[in-house]
Amino acid sequence: MLATTAPRSLHSSASANGPLVSNVSHTRRSRRHASRIVTAAAGPPGQDTLQEGLVSRFPDAFRALPLVAGAAGIVGVVANRVISGIAPIVSAGSSQSRTDVLVIVISAVLVLTGLQWATLKPRDPVRVELEGEEADWRAQGLPSKLTSELQWVWDAVRSATRTRSLLLFYNGRCLLHAGVAPAGKPLGAAVPGPICQKAMKSGSGNYLANLVLFPGRFEFEGYLPPNCQAALIQPVGPNGVLVLGSDTQRGYTTLDQAWVSAVADKLEVQLERLAPGSGFKQQA
């Protein structure tokens, strides 16, 4: 049974404990790096759009291509023998016969492939209603600029992707918990587990496209909804990590992952710009 949705908002009052250190050059480098990541994932302009558009508009036609090609090959061999007057008996000493046998074998493989493609049609991922309560929590003592940045991150990922739950861990602390959270779990008490630690150490993200079947899903039970379908773990520098939960299996495309990586780079700049004397650093 789905838990009733009861928004829990535990906004902490932003602390004005000191100015942020200017780091314009680092910001520009990070933005250029993020732009290259998204551009590389997107590929040549218009290529993905053209390919996805043709396949999505004519899926049955593409599945039938091997079947049509195989049938055409068999019909061509038979028609060639009838028109050219070649004896229907296959002779091993005839180069024409050996060629016809090879064409028939290839055509048969194409026909079988076409039949398989026509029978096995991929099922579109189904969105589920995540179980839990709506949360909008920030850690106490965060500078106002960082609070605004975290709000921007949450608004961006839930609008541009299928993210329904988001957490940010930094220096072992939970700074942000937004979206659907497990009912009855205290907000802000979660800590990064082994998968998150490995992502921070290696600097590379981890995408769990089907979280239900993943053995390590128990690591996320304390802060992601129990029926969360997919999870994306994206490091934010060597000390932080973003955990995104989706209500759809295979809910993140390659471009989504590259875009989230760019968002993490931007967030890393803001976290590193915090002054040493700020309240956030004292509690970290």
C-alpha cells in the first residue's frame, strides 16, 4: 500500500557566516569541461535525433528488414535458376550451385532473425508511484548561496530527468534530501555506503539501471524509496557524491548521465569556494 504523501519540509535557516572565496578561473574550467562532456555524449548535431526519429516512427518496418532481405534472397536464387535454365539439382562440382547454397543459408539466417525481431518486441519502461513521503530537507548552517545552489540542482534534475529523489553527501554528511523519501526514516541521518565511497574514490559514476535486481540495493534502503526503480551515483569531487533515484527502470539515458556529471562539476565549484571560517566547514 502506498503511503500517504505528507510533505516534510525542514528547511534550515541559511547562515551568513562569511563570504565565499572567488574562484572564477576554476569555475570557467569546470564549465568548459562540463560542456565537452555533454557535447561528446550528444554526438554530431542532429545525428541522434534523426536516428531515433526514424526508428521510433517506423519500428515495425525496421524489424521486418531482415525478413524481407532473406525472402528476397531465396526468391532471387529460385528465379535465377528458372530464368537461366539451370538444372534444379544441386551439383557440388558447379560453382553456381555452391553460390546458390551459400545465398540460401545466409537468406535463411536473415529470415529467422526477422521472425525473431517481429516476435520479440521491447516493452516500454513503466513508471511507478514511489512509496514514501515528500521531503525537502537541507542541513543546518549552510551559507545562503549554497542553499540556493542546492535548490537549483534539485529543480534542474527533477525537471530535466526522471529523478524523483535526490541526496547530496559531502565530507560524510548529508547536506540535501529532496523528493520522495522512505516513510518514518529520519531525514539527514543517511551516510554514504560502499558504492558511494567507491564512486568518490574512483571519480567515476555508477548507474544502476534496474535497482530492484541489484544485490547492493540494500545500501540505499535507508534513504531511497523501497520501490525505487533506478539509481544514479555521481561523484562531486573526491569528497562528495550525488545519489539520484528514478521511478522508471532504465530511466537515465547516456545524455542524462553526462548532463548530471556537468551539474556535479558545477556543484563541486560551489562547495570548494566555501570560506574556511564558514559555519558549514566547522560542522563538516
